[in-house]
Amino acid sequence: MRRLSQTDVARELELSFQQIQKYEIGSNRIAASRLYELSRILDVPTSYFFEGLDTTAEVSDRRDPGLEIVTALAAIRDDTIKTRIVTFIEDVSGVTVARQG
């Protein structure tokens, strides 16, 4: 559509031709930052890559409880309470979260 070859796009993204092919056929996922770069190169809005997708059905059917927990935790302003909740989650899951600071 933009008269760019896969090689041209690969050069712009500083990737190999093979990596572009993997993105195109779907064997490798493309990161959001790379998608943004691609939209800049092709001179299209990032929303272009999502045209035709019905996101309302997908979002309501496949809610990730982990993301809901993160959202709720981020809303808590008291750092002491946040720390206690994280400690509880670590105890239940058996996974230790790396803390900054």
C-alpha cells in the first residue's frame, strides 16, 4: 500500500527481513513500541492496525483478574496497606515481588 518492501521496513526498524516476516505471519508478537514505530514509518495512525476488531466482546468475555488486582492496588494511596497486601499475595502465591527503593 505504501510501496515499501519488507526489506525497506526492516531497514527503518533496524531489524532483519526475517523478523519482519515473522511479524507478518504472526509467529512473533509485535511490541506496542514497535507497532508505534511501524505506524510512523507507514504514516498511519496506530489504530489502523486494529481496524475491524470488535474489542467490546473480547474485553467483557476475557477479563484478566490479575489486571483487576493491579488496578485496585494502584488505587490504594496508603503505602503501608499496599505493602501488606503485596506481602499477603506473596505468601499465598509463593512468589516474591522485587521491590524498588
